[in-house]
Amino acid sequence: TSALKDKLTEVVPKEQEKFKKLKAEYGSKSLGEVTVEQALGGARGVKCMIWETSLLDAEEGIRFRGRTIPDLQKELPPASGEKGGEPGPEALFWLLTTGECPTPEQATALTNELHERAKLPDHIEPMIRSFPKDMHPMTQLSTAVTALQTESVFAKEYTKGLNKTKYWEAAYEDIVNVIAKLPEIAALIYRCTYYDGKVAPYDKSLDYSANFCRMLGYSDPEFDELMRLYLVIHSDHEGGNASAHTTHLVGSTLSDPYLAIASGFNALAGPLHGLANQEVLRWILDLQAHFQKEGKPVNEETIREFAWDTLNAGRVIPGYGHAVLRKTDPRYTAQREFALKFMPDDDLFHIVSTIYKVMPDVLLEHGKTKNPWPNVDSHSGVLLQHYGFKEENFYTVLFAVSRAYGALAQLLLDRALGFPLERPKSITSDWIVKNVK
Ligand code: FCX
């Protein structure tokens, strides 16, 4: 049984009706023009995709189904069951897919459903164990999830001749199954790459995040809270970002959810996107080591000097700038608040705070980036380090586990709403010269 699937069976026909009306009423209206500059510039600001689960405002940041991160912290049930605790990604997934906040019972029902679906098929574990230790964890993740595609209900049913009206139901099975299996896959990659390959037994009495932490090898309840926060805030950032968009695009070919999310993970693995979190941490550690060697303190002046060295070498400052945001990312702020509460005296946190003081001015003076403020990746690594999670090459895998919740919630809606194959029009430079007046 699935409480969420039952709920979606009520919600989906209403959503289908809503979209039918939307098309009839607004179908012929314009969403704005597209300039040559936008076509050359990575389609920034071109409105041509529907993404129901979240919306990004340049000034205010992300809202999930209309809710800010502080709203989620108030309105979603805490995963630990303790008042004031962080909600987990299960409760968020309920909200993203149905548009409604779950009751504590509904959130728990989804946690249990995920536990029931978590077991990996036999071929995955030996495959991960056989990967070379120097294969990047994101490559391991994407390969393992692609190999998990043997389990796709959508692919099997489609081959048998699935009726279009049933697409979402088959997609639901794959989507919830893949989310359920990610913690063990990620934990296997982590334990095999950096440790003895032993993964703690799966504990169904815990919520998704706490069980994930145990399998990774962490048992501090504070770290569980951090993991819940982490998995919630990295999940969704509207549809145009590379990992979400890739998942949506690949899924639009009716490639099944396993293949679609593995493609999204490959996009997340780029240094301008999710991989920036590992780059940030490296940048901070390099900075620390550099000035230690020179016998200088890490302060506003030396950070400024190091930032200019990076910029003058033709590199970007990781963790700063954004394609849409024009203010401090509220996902950064949520992590900063966590740090102020749980680790106000941490050395690396102080460095992150000092970087925050000086970097916007440096980037403004540099004069290139449209957004001199920090993004989500600027803070996450330092929080993980505090709890002993030091392997920065793995950080993007945590981002990926979270991103699966958001990108797959929308993928479910894509199939429920009958969204077609995505196929924007491309043009050549000659076409522009000939046709654009
Ligand atoms: N440091 C130095 N230069 C930067 C910069 C930064 N942090 N951010 C932007 N710029 C530069 C760009 O490289 C570009 O230079 P160019 O004209 O020589 O090509 C110029 O400023 C204009 O870019 P802008 O329009 O502001 O930014 P884009 O939309 O093109 O790119 C990203 C957005 C996020 C890719 C860019 O700000 C960047 O490279 N940041 C550093 C990497 C990073 O933190 N990525 C994570 C983003 C996000 F939160 C996530 O997906 O996880």
C-alpha cells in the first residue's frame, strides 16, 4: 500500500483538469521575446518550461510550492518527531508532489514506504565494490543508478504497451524506488572509496536521513539534523538549472526515471553546478594552507589577496555568483543559521563568515559577475567537515541524493500531465544574419 500514491490518485485528475484550462485560456499568450543575446548566453531568463514544484525569485530565492525554507521548517512535520526539529526530505517530497503539507502520519507512511523499497538488486553491490578507488564518487553514483535501470517498471510496462493515462503510475514506482535505494548506493560508494567497505545494516526504525547517516558511518544526532536540512534545501531550485533540466529533458523522451535521474546527476557533477561544493572546500583549505606556510593569519586582508590571485589566474570563486539569484542565497542563510546554533566557534565557519564579509566587494570591483553573493555551495562543506565528514570529493553525491527528491517529484508530474517530448528550436549564426531584423 502507498498513502502517497493513493493521495496522488485524487490529486492527478484535478491537476490534469487545471492544465487543460490553463492551455485553453492562456495557450496563445506570449511569455516574452527571446533576444539573440539570450540564445548566445545560455538561454538565461527565457521562460519556456513548466516546473510546478518550486519557483526561484532573483531577490528572495527559492520557494517550494510557495513556501520559503523557514516556512518549510515551520509547516512540515519534524523528521525526528521532536518539536522544532528539521523536517526531512520525505515530508518535502509529499509537498512537492501533491502541493499539500503532509500530516506527521503521512510523512511517516512515506518514510516506511521508502524503507520497504530500499533493497538493492543483487548486481549493484558487487559492481560498486569493483569500481577503482580513484573513480570520482559522482561517476560511481551515475553508473550505479544507470545499472539499477534493470528494475524499471516504467520501461517494462512501456514495452508491454502501457496506456498513456497510466504513465505516471509506472513512473511513480521507479521514482520512489530509486529514491529509496540511493542511501545504500551512496553509502557503499563512500565506505568502499574511503574506508573498509563495511556499511552498517539498514535501520528501518529511523527516518530516511538518520538511517542514511548510520550507513555512511555517522551517529551524532546533530549530524542527523544537518543531513535533514541538507537533503531538504538542495532538493529543488526550479526547472532551468542543469541537473533538473537534464532530468526533465531526458525523461521527456520517455526514457525511464532511472536513466533520467542518472543524466541529471551527470549534469550536477560539473564544477559550475553541484561540484562547486567540493571546489569551495578545496579553495578554503588551500587558502588556509597557503597562509599557514607564509606564517600569515587568515583574515579579511589575506582572504582578499587570495581571492584576487584566483581571479587573476582566470578562475572563478567557487560558491559565489548565480545564474538567476541576485542576493544571498537563502539556502546559504539556512546553513549559516545552523552553524550559528551548533558550531559558532568552528574555525572553518569563521573563515566562511569572513569570506562572506569581503567577497561581494572583491567581485563587485572585479566587475564581471552579475551576482556577487554566495550560493548554496559556499557553506555546505564546512558544516560537513565539522562533523568529521572530510572527503570533499563525495560532497556532490549528497547534493545528488537531495536533488533526486526535487527533480523526480517534477518528473512524476511531467508524466501525470502528459508533457510532450522537449525539443526547442535551434538556429545557426547564418540564420540570424539572414532572418533577424
Ligand atoms: N567568480 C569569478 N567570476 C565569476 C563568478 C565567480 N564566482 N561568477 C560569475 N563570474 C563571471 C562569469 O564567469 C562570467 O565571466 P565571462 O564574461 O568572462 O564569461 C561573468 O562573470 C558573467 O557571469 P554571470 O552572468 O554573472 O553568471 P552566469 O549566469 O554565467 O554563471 C555561475 C553562473 C553560477 C556558473 C557562476 O556564477 C559561477 O561560475 N560561479 C562559481 C561556481 C559556483 O559556485 N557554482 C554553483 C552554482 C549553484 F549554486 C549550483 O548550481 O550549485
